[in-house]
Amino acid sequence: MTQMTHQKITRAIGGTVSVTSIRDPAEGDTKYVVSYQNRGGLQPWLSKHHFSDVAQADAGALTLADFLGAEVR
């Protein structure tokens, strides 16, 4: 299958997608976000949506990685 331009770019810069846990300051509980970072990137991109279930965050990470052509870690 032919890769789209954004997938080629993501692979060239070494983009990775992962799930990161964060602490919700308002409620004090753990939430999960989808994170994207390229090789050498100083600060990762974090999704605005906070998931309370890690399985939902995993599904989001897999979807984003599939769209970008990135690795999931």
C-alpha cells in the first residue's frame, strides 16, 4: 500500500505515539492522554481529551498511529 505524504514525513522524523497518565488537578485522580513525540522533540503533543479508561486511550493511540504511520510505544 502506498503511504500518504503525512505518513512519510512522520516516519522520516521518527514520530511515536503513546498513552501517558496524568493527574487531574481538579479531582486528584489519574487520567490518560494520547501523546505524540518526534525524535529529538523537546515537548510532546498531548491530546486535549482526558480518558478515564486506559483502554479508550489505547484505542485513540492506535488510531492516531495508524493515521500518521507512526509507532505505538
